[in-house]
Amino acid sequence: MDLGVIIFNDIMKDFNKKYKEYDSLKEYLNSFTKEELYRASLKSGLTTSDKELSKILVANTSTKDKMVDYVINNLDTIIKSHLLSLDDRDLEFLNEVLNNGNSIVVENNKVPLLLITNLGHSILMHVYYDKKKKTVNINVQKDIATEIKKILKSKSFIKEHKDINKFENNIEVLLEVYGIIDLDNLYKIYNEVFEEIDKEIFDNYLLHLIIKDGPLTEVRVNHINYVTTMILDEIEAEEYINNLTGEYKIYPKEFYVDVYNRRYLKSLKSYEILYDYLLKYYDLDLNEEEEIFELIVCDYIYQLQESKSRAKESILKNLDQYFEINSKEKNIIINYLNRIYYDYPKWRRKGNI
């Protein structure tokens, strides 16, 4: 089965309940459990440090009625906290839903999966997957829709959303070079490479990125907080961090951007040698370069940054999938790949080449 289909089915398996419209916001909110209302409020509660939410959740005093009232009284803040996590494409799609009478039906291959993972289980959106028709129904309750429309038109929201998106891109650019980095050094390098930003704003924006459904996670080792795009459990994170060497290397801004956009990688002599080798001996179409690049070079380098054993296993599988070659030829390609990695910023060496 295609990997995309597997991912789609895994995401959509829980969305099996048809939508019911409610006349009032309170009625609609009461269709959720107390725990679901809490989760809907948690993102805004964390990013605004709301003490009222903490009081409501004190053991043995929290009730569903209290949670419903809290959501109604803080609806603007709660919705805004969810919308700030979305990228421009997902906001455009959400606008399309609102402009279509707060409801839309899309075919499986056109479903914005990141939007579904971010909002599908929230109070902002109801998702129903119709397996027979192979379509996804998306609905927004009318009172929620009214509030979303108001927020999306707000100049303050537009500016903050733009700022957070820019911030997220900058963080992704830095992590392409460092892989994992403690928050103090991240803040220092961010200010030096991109722009000076207030520490409180920096921490708040970073929190938005950590609690959204995305690649960024936070780990704590030896009483120090780190962020990473790697998937590491507690033991793996501690082992990885304890084996970091050197000092964080700081480059000019253009270097980070070139690494992120893969221009740096493609500019390497070692990459050129590998590409020429593949072109010469395997009769490749020039149009296949990007596919080869993604499948072989990038995957191997990223895997190697995390684990040598996983990288070896992955590259052998990819080479078997793409080429009909023997063990000797595989070793030649892997040696070329190792030369590329030698010229690339190392996560374990804090970005040093």
C-alpha cells in the first residue's frame, strides 16, 4: 500500500461520526466531554499563562459546566490560539469552508491533512470521513464560524500570524543546521543571525510551535530544555545530548538559508561527483534528479545525523527500490554519500562541518 494512503487512513480512522448542527454555542459545546473542552482550552491557556484555567482544573472541583462557561467566556482567545498555528494554505482552506456556508466535502486526495491534525479534534472543526464515498466532510458550527471570520479579518491577528510564520521558518532554518539545540543558545543565535527579538515574545512563539501538531518537540536533559525535529524518547535524547561535542558554530544568514533550501548540498563537489556517477552508469533522466536527491541523498544524511545503523538500513532499502545493483555498487554509492556527509554541518558537532 502507498505510504500516503497509510498515513491518510491512520489520521482519518477516528473521524467516523457524522456532523450535527446545534442552534446555540452552549448546546454545541455540551456535545463535547469535559476532557475535550479542556484540551481545546489548553493551547490558549499555556500561551497566555491563564491562571483562571488552572483554578477550574483543580482536582475534584472541575465540572463540565465550568469548562463550558470558560470556553464561552474565552472563545476569542481559544480560537485565536488554534488559528495562529496554521500556515497560510490551511487558513485559505478554512476560509473556503466558511465561504461555502461553513461546510465542504472534499475527495480523499484533496484533504489538507495538517489542518485536520491541528483542528480535527478541536471545537473549531468537525471532520467526518465517509469511507464508502471516499470523501471527507468538514463542518464549522455557526457561532464558531462567526468568531473565526472576525478573527481572520483582525489586523492584529494578521500581523501576529505573519510574525509567527516567519519565526517558525527561521527556527526550521536553524534546526536544519543544528538538529537539536538548547533554548539559551537558540535564542542567542536567532538574535545574531536573524533579528533581535524580545525574550518573552521568543518564548511565547516557540511555545506555539511546540504545542502544535508539527515536527518540533521539546526535551529536557540535565535540567536544560532543548528543541529538536528528531523523534527521540527520553533515553535516546539524553544519550544524544550527552554526546554532543564542540561549541555551536554560527554562520552568516545566507548559509542557513542555503542549507535549508538545499542549495548548499547541491553546490558541494562531493554531491556533484555522486550525481555524475549515477548519471554515467545508470542512464538516469535529468528530470529524475530531484527524486534521487530526496530519496537517496537527503534521507541518508538525515538518518546518519540520528543513527548510523538506521541510516545504513534505510539507504540499502532505498537503493534496492531505485536501482538494480549488486553489493559492490551499493558500497560505492554509500562511500560517495559519506563524502557528502563529511562536507555537511553535523548535528552531533553542533553545526560544525
